[in-house]
Amino acid sequence: MHAYLIWSLLLWLPAAAEANEWYLGSWELIEVKYPHISAMTDEEAATYIGRTIHYGKNSVNLIDHACSNPIYKTEVVTAGDFLTGSRFPLESLEIGGSSVELLKVECGSGGHAPGLSVIKKDAITGYISWDGAYFQITKR
């Protein structure tokens, strides 16, 4: 009986891990919001709309940056902690609820690029920030 239980658990774990990898796939930048001070103009932001970011198991292709063997880390933070860290409420991004899931992508090359952090709105929508502009991304 124990062997059957262990075997069933081992079969279930990869499926559960994949279900939690909501960020994998291609995402299109569809609009921009400015919930607080931004260094980016509307004209600059417009050049990002329609561009695509791809998060894969073995590589990440950002707007102007790519890396191999990314490390993905997710964290759930309370709405209050988000407000403290970002200095604007989740509601500014039309995200309700008492918490939000954040994704951080670590690339071996280090650096800073749009798309290395994602604020999850739902399974197919999120936000990435760049120079104070928050781009809504949608899964393709």
C-alpha cells in the first residue's frame, strides 16, 4: 500500500509543478499604465506595445535581452507589502485581493531588463515594469 501511495504521489508532483509554472510561454505587451512617477514618455512606451517576451524552461527572450538557464522564483506578497515596496496600490493595476504573486527571473548575466519581474494579475495577464511604466502583458 505504501509503495502505491508513493508511486501515485511521484506521478502527481510533475503535473502540479507544471500547473504552477503559469509564466512559461509567450507574452505580448498590450498596454501601459503609469501608477506613479515614470521616466518613460507615452511615445517611448508606444514602441514597446505589440512586442513579445518568451519565458521558457531553458531560456528567456526579453525585449532586448536573452539568457540561458534562467532561474524562476515566485513569491506571494500581501497587498500591504506590495504598497510599501512599490509605493502604489495593486488596485492601480486593476488587481484586487489581499495578495499578489510576483515572479523574479534570474539570468546568469545579471543586469536589468524589462520582463525580469512580473506581477501576476491572473493566469493569462500580468504586468512588467520599465522606467516607472507598467506594461500589461497577456499570454498568447
